[in-house]
Amino acid sequence: MALTKEELRQKTEELKAYIAEHKGTKGPLMPIMQKAQDLFGYLSLETQQLIAAELDIPVTEVYGVATFYAQFSLEPKGENIVSICTGTACYVKGAQSLVDEAEKLLGIRCGQTTPDGKFTLQGTRCLGCCGLAPVMVVNEEVHGRITAKDVKAILESV
């Protein structure tokens, strides 16, 4: 959901204040980027440029960190995050069929967000739930030992 101009202004001011507070500390970039992502949901080019300008560093440095660490997103995420484990145990137990079914039902590919912003579909590596393989996580709720037939009901329950 898009922010209003007032919400955007408030969040930008909050980020600037956070940057000012942490600017003189050792290694401020990561916590500042984490704060920005918490505020905006992702790191837009404009947000990266703001961080770079406020820290007096090249925007390429901010972008490099944003693209190196999986915790950062350069695209807005959906209201509901659907993660399907494609680690070895889940893959062997049929995770690809879950991915295929979710892509079909949502009309998007892994790594994308539905046009209405309701779902983001992502493949992940091992979630540590190997005994429940294959596993799909929706908004931190784990669904284990599922088949492609279960995917529709799980998505509809959100």
C-alpha cells in the first residue's frame, strides 16, 4: 500500500533523525539501512540516495550493501510473504510442485509481488524444518508436509 505524502514526509524525517543520531558511530550503514527498510518496507533508489547523501558516501556503497545482504529488498514487498523452502530435504519431497502451484495461483514468478500488492512469493533455502518437508511459510506461519493440492487453501486462508 502506497504511503501518503504526509506519511512519506514523516518517515523521511524519522530516517534523517536516525541517521543524524548514528552518523558519528562506528559502522552506521547497516543499522541505518535496516531502519530505512523498517520504515519504508524496502530500499528504493531515493532512500539509498538519501542515506548516501546524509552519510556523505557514494550511493554505490549503499547499493552494494543492499544487494549483498538478502535481508534487504530493493522492491516493495506484498502484504503477505509466501516463502517456499527449496532446500535439499524440501526439494526431494516435492517443493518444486509447491512453487509451480503458487506461481500458477498467484500469477507471478518467485521473487515477484502480485500487482495488487497482496502477495510476494519467494523461494528460500533451508528453513530448519527438514522434518516437516516440504515447507511453505506464510507470514511466519509454517505449513509442513503439504502437497501442491494444499497450496490453494493455504493462500485463501490469508
